[in-house]
Amino acid sequence: MKLGLIGCGGVARLGHLPGIQSAEGVDIHAICDINEENLRNVQKEFEVPHAFTDIDAFLDSGIEAATVTSGTKAHHQNVLEASRAGLAVLCEKPLALNREDCATMMAAMKKADAPLYTAFCYRFSASALKIRELIRQKAIGDLRSLRLIYTWCYGKKYEDGIGSTIRKAYEDRMLEGGPMLDCGQHQIDLARWWVGSEVIDVKGHGAWVENYEAPDHIWAHLTHDNGAHSAVEMSYSYGHTCKEWLNEFVYELIGTEGVIRYDRFRETLLLHNGESSREFVYTYSKDFGAMYEEFSRAVETGGSDLLASDQDGVRAVEIAQAATAQAIEEHNQRSTGM
């Protein structure tokens, strides 16, 4: 599959492009970015045959599908542009910053008779797939509760050099809704995917270190239609004053007959139930290469039961926004003494 990539920023350079190069059945044929200096640097670094600042020339370059890895505010425009060429699209999360833009993107892709997928690469970690398999095998009975935790000090420990770039990225993400609408999208998607039941109620709570509208530490409590509960905890301010680099990335899945626990920083995947305690092969929490191999298969065969759909992307946006809005409202009420 001749793939085109729109947006040559950090997420493309650190995740998508290395993943594409490692994927079987996928060739990075062309890239597009409005910043020509950045475009040429990425073209050289990843040895991409074609590079364009003009979107129409990019779309006419012979690509067979497109991936959108531009900044969140550009996703809407870039997906609409790709839809004009009738290309299948894999779009980085979040799909957009509001429901209206998501709806416009989905309508344009439907009119083009082309699929729109959401790039939830966490689904494709071998550990995430093993967890899904264990749930389906009832290794812990019926799944009743999930604790999905990702807390770190993004944007807080940097002063200059590359740090200033990271700090700017942090500020952009805080202005676009904060950690739940950013990294929390992955955990929300995993909760829906693993439980296999839609979220019907959302409660959000937050804590503030800096004075952005959105909280930099936030909890989302999700009630699923089947009665299961998911607690998602996200932080960009965890340990930001500490000498040591503190992080926590944990999945805990609690069933009627056992517990599954994944810990990224201890590199463990464990199953505890009434019969035994078992340790499985650990893999990193995301896999871009496997995601692109599945994207290639989906384009060829016309569908996928592993890739996150556009609807999955929209639900993640809606849930993250609902939790963040509730946290902000609660915070504002306390601040005004109402």
C-alpha cells in the first residue's frame, strides 16, 4: 500500500513514521507539511520519495491511503481534503475538538465512500491483545471494574533546548482540553473495547497545579451499560517537583474471579485468579507498526474488527469532553463559593 502522511510533527517522527517503516505491506510514498524546512528534514530522515507543501499535489502523487498526524486543530481540514480524493484515512486522536467537526468529517468520508479510522495504537500492543483474549476466555470471570492510570510530568521538567518545544506542546494540549482529551483518549478507548459495553454515564473530577481552564490531573469515572465501571486517571503534573522522574502507567482489570494487572514501568503483565498466578510476556503499551499492518489489510479487504472506527473516535472525544467539563464546572463552583 502506497501511504501518504499529512503532518510531520513530533507524533509522526517518534511514532507513526518508524511504525510505517517497520510494517509489512506498507510503503511511505509521500508526506505533506506546510513547514517546508520541517518537511525536508523528515523526508531526509525517513528517506521518503515524495514531499509536498501543497495538499493537492500530495493527493495527486499516487498514494492509495492517507494518515493524518497533523496538529489536532488541523485534523478536520486534512480529513476533508483526503475525502476529496476518496482515500481511506487513519486519523491521529483526537479526531477533532468538538462533535460538530467530527460529524462533518464522518459525513465527508461517507460521501466519498471511504473508511475513516481512529489511530488508537494502544489496541495493537501484544499485551493489550492478550488482555482482550484473557477477558474473552473468562480468565477472571466477568469483567466488573477497570483502573487505567497514566500519570507523569509532561512539560514540567524542561527549561530550554528541546525542552522549550515540549513545553510548547504541553501548553497547546492544555489549551485544547487537557490530559483526558489528549492521552486519556487511549484509556477511554481501551475501556470501551475491553468491556465490550457502551459508556452510559460519565463523572469527572480534577485537580489544578497550573491555571489553565482544564485540570492537569483528572479522573473520569465511566459507567458501562452492562454495569461495569471504569476509572481513568490522567496527569501531566504528577511528580513535577520531584528530583526523580516519577511515572505510573497501570491497567488493572478486576473480574468476578480474578485480576489482570499490566504495569508499563515494571514491564509486567500478570494474571491472578483462583487457580494460579501467571506472568505473560510483556510488550510496550503501543504498537504503531501492527496498527499500520492492520490498516493496510483493512484497505485491501474493506474492513477491520481491530481498528478503532470513526464512531469509536467520536465516543472517546465525547466522553473525555464530558469528564473535563464536569471537572471544570465543579472547580468553578468551588472557586466562586456557589
